[in-house]
Amino acid sequence: MASSNFVDYVKIFCRSGKGGPGSKHLFRDKLTMKGGPDGGDGGRGGHIILRGSKNHWTLIHLKYARHIHAGDGESGGLSRSFGKEGEDKVIEVPCGTVVYDAENGDFLCDITEDGEEVVLIKGGRGGQGNWHFRTATNQTPRFAQPGESAIEKTVILQLKVLADVGLVGFPNAGKSTLLSVVSAAKPEIANYPFTTLVPNLGIVAYRDNRSFVMADIPGIIEGASEGRGLGLRFLRHIERNSILLFMVPADSDDITAEYNILLNELKQYNPELVGKQRILAITKCDMLDDELTTEIKKIIPNNIQTVFISSITGLGISELKDLIWAEINKESNKVVEITHRPMEVAYQEVEEEIEEEEEDDLSQYKGIGWDEL
Ligand SMILES: Nc1nc2c(ncn2[C@@H]2O[C@H](COP(=O)(O)OP(=O)(O)OP(=O)(O)O)[C@@H](O)[C@H]2O)c(=O)[nH]1
Ligand SMILES: [Mg+2]
């Protein structure tokens, strides 16, 4: 995705450091001919460590750092001195990064908090020096333990954005426009489908210096869960949102049907998403008069909290913010641990294809006509 700075998938090769060998040294000086073993232990090899960092929003800094090697431990020395430890390599990742084993797709760990550290691959232990091996029957062991080998692993880092509220809607529903009026984010806005090709995040200022994070993701269409449009690629970014704001424009042919399609696509992708609290915003209500509003109120789904908004006139925006704030602060809506499923091989292939198509791979969708979708 060279066209954008939003990198949410990288595959990197990591190797921890090997342990330094123990020393086989035998002590000798001017006065002592056979002083016995005094070889020290080898140093531990460097770990590969992942650390959550709020200074990173994407994985772009790792896109071209595909090989990460920690330092090897040094060998033990005389006088039972320890070898120096190999240098640890710390990989900073944005909060919300999930790590998979590239070989079999197994989930390895996830990093959700700033400063949180996980040792991804342990460095090899240093070998013990010959001093440890002296016994009554062998007082001058001329051997020592070698250090443990380095461990190599190819891992996939995948970002699942941590936002309080995720925007879910068909292309052109007015998602980016809403984000642009409630936050300082400046997403691209235009009157054609798939203007937004990668997620945008914004911090929404709320009363009394409080704030919450809103994620605008590319539009979802019927069949998205089977790969239509921008497919599932971005649905993962709402997996960890506390609540979801569904957005359906007031001029939709059938608001309830559109809402149900969105819900179904989410369900196909991950049934757990349907368990999240939802709010429905009917957008672009500046186009409605009182009469039409009354008509629409009769036909909207009645099992969901609904707000009529207009990002252009500001109608309903503060009511919407109040509602979002109330919902994200409910104990029942706090993000529960999501269950991490292994990453399917087929999915990895899709991601890698996208990575390989260097420039502008998603731009083919930009402005695509509705009929072609
Ligand atoms: N009248 C009116 N038009 C709006 C409103 N909000 C957005 N629009 C228009 O709707 C069109 C689409 O808006 P976007 O915010 O780009 O829609 P989106 O949901 O982000 O679309 P994608 O990025 O393609 O998924 C633009 O022409 C906006 O100017 C609104 O409240 N009232
Ligand atoms: Mg958009």
C-alpha cells in the first residue's frame, strides 16, 4: 500500500541472540601451576521484545525493517567472569497489534497498552563455565557448556485499531464527513463510493476535557465478507471498538434493509461483532423536512437507539456525542477480551498479494460506479 501511510500488516523475520559459550579456563599464575577451573558462564543472547507505544499509529516503521536480529551473548571469561549479554532488540508497535506465527497462523500474543512488553523470542541461555563442572573425581574439567542456539521465527504483525466507536456504513454514507466535524481529523470526503480506502482515526473532544477515539473505516457493501469491494480487509479494525455507530443516509431507498445488510456482513465476518452495542445514525437529515422525518421515524428499525443527524447543519451531533459517551462508559460495553482466531493461510495470501502490488493497489476502487461493484 505504497500510496498510503496506513500499514496494518507486516511480516518480519526475527532471530534472537545465541547464548555465549561457557569458558574452559584453568587458573594459573606465577605462584600457582594448577589452580583449577575458573571459567565463567557465557552471556545470555539478546531477546526479541515487543513494546506497545502510543507514538505509533500504524506499522509503517516496520515495513522496510523486515529482518530483526538480537545480539549474541559473549563467552564467559577467566576468574569466573560472566560473558556480556547480547543486546535485546525492542520492536515498538502501536497498541492493538496482534502477533501471529507466519508458519501456521497461530496466535502468539497481542499488545494493547502503552509500555506493555512481551518477550517474543527468548535469547539463548549462556553456557556454564567449567567451574561448575568440577567434581571430586574430575578437578580440572576441560570442558564447558556451549551457549544455547538462537531461535528464528517469522511473525505476522497485524494492527487491530483500538477505538471507542467504529463507524459502519455503506460507501458514501457520510462517515468521513462526521469524523471531520467532530474531530480534528481531515479525511478525504467526496460524493462517490470508496473515497476512504484506509481507516482514519480521530479524537473527539467531549465536554469537560474528556475525549474518545472514533474510527472511520472504508465503506462496507453487501458481500464484503466474501471479499466484495474492499472486502474484509478493514473489518478487523472494528473488532476492538467498544461500540459501533451504524450510519445510513436519510435518502436510502430502504433504511431497515441497509441496516440489516450491514449487520449481516459483520456477522459473516465475525459473529462476536454482533454482540457489540450499536447506535444507528440516520445521516444527511438536512435533506429532510418535518413531514419526511415523521415518515422515516415510522419505518426505521425499532430495536436500536437512533439519532437523526446532519454533519452539514450540526443537527443531532451533540445528542449523538452524548449517546456515544454514555454507551462507551457503560461497564457492559467495555471491550472484553476478544478471542483470537488463528490467521488462515488463505487470508495471509491475500494480504501478501496486496503488499506485493506496490503502488496504489486500492485506488482501483476509487470512484468506482455503483453498478460495477
Ligand atoms: N447533505 C448532506 N450531505 C452530506 C452529509 N454528510 C456527508 N454528505 C455528503 O455525502 C458524500 C459522501 O460523504 P463521505 O463523508 O465522503 O462518505 P463516506 O461514508 O466517508 O464514504 P466512503 O469513504 O466512500 O465510504 C459527500 O459528498 C458529502 O459531502 C450531510 O450531513 N448532509
Ligand atoms: Mg469516507
